[in-house]
Amino acid sequence: MREITLSKAVNEAIAEEMRRDPNVFLIGEDVAEAGTPFKVLAGLVDEFGTERVIDTPISEPGFVGMAVGAALTGSRPIVDLMFGDFIFLVMDQLCNQAAKACYMSGGKLNVPMVLRTNLGATRRSAAQHSQSLHALVAHIPGLKVAMPSSAYEAKGLMKTAIRDNNPVVIFEDKLMYQDKAPVPEEEFLITFGKANIKREGTDITLIATSSMVQVAEKAADLLAKDGISAEVIDPRTIVPLDEETILNSVRKTSRAIVIDEGHQSYGITGEIASRITEKAFYHLDAPVLRMGAMDVPVPFSPALEDLTVPTPEGVADRARAAVRGELFHAA
Amino acid sequence: MPDGYRDGNLPYAIRAYDADTLRAALRKMYLIRKFEEGAENSYTRGLIHGTMHLSIGQEASAVASCMALSDDDKITSTHRGHGHCVAKGADLGRMFAEFFGKETGYCRGRGGSMHIADPTKGNLGANGIVGGGLPIAVGAALSAKRLGTGAVTVCFFGDGANNEGAFHEALNMAAVWKLPVVFVCENNKYGMSTSTERSTAVKNIAERAAAYAMPGVTVDGNDFSAVAEAVDAAVARARAGDGPSLVENVTYRWRGHSKSDRNRYRTKEEIADWMARDPIPAFARLLVDHGVLTDADVADIEAETEQVIADAIAFAADSADPDPADVARDVYNPAAA
């Protein structure tokens, strides 16, 4: 199978859906001529023109609100938010307007809109361009949240998101744009709420999102050298969450670590760990562990920044401790 | 025709609309007034919970601003939006049912007073967030332009919203892209207890249109004909593809901001002064003076609206509560595209 970059996969997904449905359009800062700072959308304006690839002023709440209004009236906008950190600017339109329109109207209003943005630290961009803020929107009923872990997921989830009749937020890891993965030439979609068992194992379950899936896979390689068999699960979407696949895995392995690049406190790792504890408690042989980003604003210096996110070595260390029963002694 | 008028001097409303249309407009103003009085009364009797924001005194602004709109044209509304719903053709029984939290309400009881939406009439919804509807209106206008529907969006907002960033971003983008939207500011002089003098650097909010290269006009929001003339011109401009406008209707809410308001920030004299400028009898007088209606017609219209309201309240009271089994329904639309 051919291999393409995550960037190219997103570009293909959007182009295919724009060809398929004339109501789909793109709107955001520097999406047309610039194709975004990461060049993900490069070339789309040449095919679809500035009527469908719309550069906006620097008015994030304004253009996200416009996308809501367009979605309410027959369009299917894809809004590009240049950095995930800017989500704080658009919270009213995303969480008070888009997320609630369907429910508050008794199902009469729909907001078929995609907000694509990014996450991920270690790009030396400091604390306002490095955050992973998906937990904030996952907290709000009415929004769906997709977290592609490779080019394959990036394409399939984006196409599904564009066809969904609800507001969907997609977080792409900005450090993965040039990472290649096998992606079929023929059309495919990825169903929301269906986790991918990336690697099967018997001793411990590593549930990981976005780029942390790679971290978990590398950790699993390290663990294999020690004779520990790790299962790696990629939920693909955290709203809706495929709880069943996660629980079935933990019932089999009896141990779990949840790995995610959002801040560890009050985040995705805590949510998934809690569901495992509530629903698979009597299958557990070790406490369910959380590994998120350190609870500090992301520092600039490489000497500090790399300390703040989970690493394969760090995950493997914790997994060994869990499997060997050492966590009980640490308390 | 009263003395002193020559043909060209007739008020705009008389020149622009036929008798049936004017009669329907007056009827809607009475419906809004009596709907809100009925809502207030129902609240006092414990039939409605929460709070509500009444627009009593502002009826001319709501009705006159929707005169040139069809059901295909859109509006976005505000927390003080009951009048806009009625002006856009909402059914009073379903509105009351929504207030009463009933399944037959416009939003099946999920939205309440601040969130009534009726897409079949082009009403994209009232909004609990000040300024929240401004970018949404611009997006609806973008949709209309892209899809070639010919629809115009009227965006209602209050004086308070004109100090939100969303206002400035929305006006700028609407102007940059020449979108078919009309920004209608209902300046009732206070954002809760804070007067526009204390909150707003410009004397007239319409002056802010200049910053976004669009026409801006301030009119007496209690003068039906003046509002209709200004907004109709703005709607025509939008429909012709010439872009957005800002119309400021200066008006007054007789009641407090919401049920919690103790009205200590304004004088009894000020309130009495504005109540003497009641827009409904003023419009009725205009219609009688120009031979559109007789005094007896006006009395009949008022009496008929009272019956409509009584029936609407009865419908709401007799309707069923939502089924508790449906509490999580419609968080997401389950249909595939």
C-alpha cells in the first residue's frame, strides 16, 4: 500500500469531501494562499477557489461563530483553527452555541461543522502554542472529539467528521504532519466510537491517544524485551468513547495505563482510568495509572520541555512496575 | 387623509404597505404585549419557572424590523427575544408551552424563554449569551450568499452587545465580504443596570458603522414607520448584494432587565416618560389618522389578541411535560449525512 504523510491525508480527505458535497467549505486564518502555517491545506484553493477556501481576518470567535451560522443554514463548514491553544478564544461559540443548538431546540437545529485544530508539545513553541486541550471540549455534551494517531486515521476520521451532522472537533498532532503511514488509494471512512486494537497483548493494556499511540507502541517494544506483553488500544475518538473495547482488554490483561498528552490533572487519562475502575475493578491486579503531560505551562527550553510529556521509556517503567506488583510498595 | 399631508409627505408605512399588512403588523404588536403580560402573570402565579426578559415597550422595533422579511429570510435574536419570535410568525401556544416547559413547546421544553428557535419561519433562535448571535447571523448570511438563496438575515442585538468583541468581528467580516445581513441594535439604554452613557464611548451606537464602512442610522425605535423605513432600506440594500447596514432603534424596556431587577438605577419619572411614548397606541393612531383602520377596528384587534393569548395559555397548561426517558435525547443528531 502507498504511504503518505498525515498532512497529505488530511488534505486528501478534505478535497474528496469538497468534491463530493458542494455545501462543504473551508474557513479560517491563512487557509487559502498560505494553506496554513503547516501547509496542510496547500493547493486546495487552486482547485476550489476563494469562494470555498476562505481566508478570514484574525477574528477567531467571529469566524467560528460564522461557521455555526452557516451550519445552521445548509452549509457544512470546516473551520481551521491555526493552533489548538486558540480554542480558549472560541469557547462561547463552540461550547455555548454549537454544542447546545441541537438539544436546546429540541432537535430542530443542527450544526454539521468540523473544527480542525492541533495539539502537541516538543516543538519549542512555548506555552501558548503547545497545549493539548481536547479534554476541555470533550467535557461539553454536544461536541464530538476525534484524535487521529496516524495518516490513516487522519483521513478516515476527517471524512467521517465532515459527514457527521454534529459539531466535531479534530485534534491533529502538529508534530506528526510529516509522518508517513499506509493509506489506501480507495475511499474509506472510520466509524466514530470504535477503538482500534493496535497491538494485542496479555499482561497490560496501554490506552493511548493521538501521538501517544506511537509512544505506547515503542513502550510495548521495550516491554517485549523484558517478556512483558502489552496490548495497545487507540480509541480514535474520545467522544464517543469505545468503552467496551477498553474494558474487554483490561478484563483480559488486568492492568492498564492511560496515556494522553493533555495535562494529567482533570483530563482524559483520569476519565478513562475512572471508567475502568468503576466497571472492571474486580478484574484488576494493579492500580490503573494515568500518564498525561506534566501540570506545568509548557516550557520553552528543550532541556525542560521534553520532561513534560510521556516517553516510551517512562511508560515502560511504569508498566514494569505495574506488572511486577511494585506499585503497592511505592505507596 | 388628515390635514397637512400631501401625497409625498405620507408616513413611510402608509406609503409602503397595504391595509391588510398594516393591520397584521398592529395585531402582532398587541400579541407581543399581551404575550409578555400573560407570561409575567403566569410567572407570578408560579406556572413558569426561572426568569424572563420582557420587551414590553419595544414592540414597534421587533415588528417593524421584520416587515420586509419572508419565511426564507433569517433572524437571530436575543435573551429579550419574544417579540422577534412573534414578529417572525411564531405560534403563541407553542411559545407559551415552551415557557411552561412542555413537550409541545417550540424546543420540547429544552430551551425555555431564552432559546426559542423556529427554523421553519427562519428564526435561528434567541440566545442566552449577549452578542452570541452576531457571528451566527453573519454565518447565515455567508450561507445565503454561497448557496445563492437570496435570503437576508436580520441580526437583533441590544446596546449591551455593542461592547462585545463578537459585535466588532461580526460587523467587520460582514462588510469585508459584503454579506446580506442587517444589524438591528435595539438600544433600550441599559445593559442590566449600566446605562449606555456609562458603557459606550460613542453617543449613538450607529456611529460604530463608520468603523466598518457600512451605513449606520439611528431612529426612534418606538416609531413603527421610522423603523420600517430604515430597516426596509437596509434589507433592500442587502438583497441587492450591496452589503450590510446597522440600524439603531432607540427604545425602552418598561420592565426591569429580568425578574431579579429592582429598578434602582433609573427614576420613576424616566420610566413614566417612556411609557407615555407607548409604541402601540402611537401606531394605532397613525393607522386611524390615515383611514387604514377605525377606532372600532383597533378595539376589535386588541380584543381578539386577548382571546388568542388566553387560548395559548390554556394550550400550554393542558400540554404534557416532557417524558423523563427522553432527557438525553437530541444531545447529538443521530442521523447520518
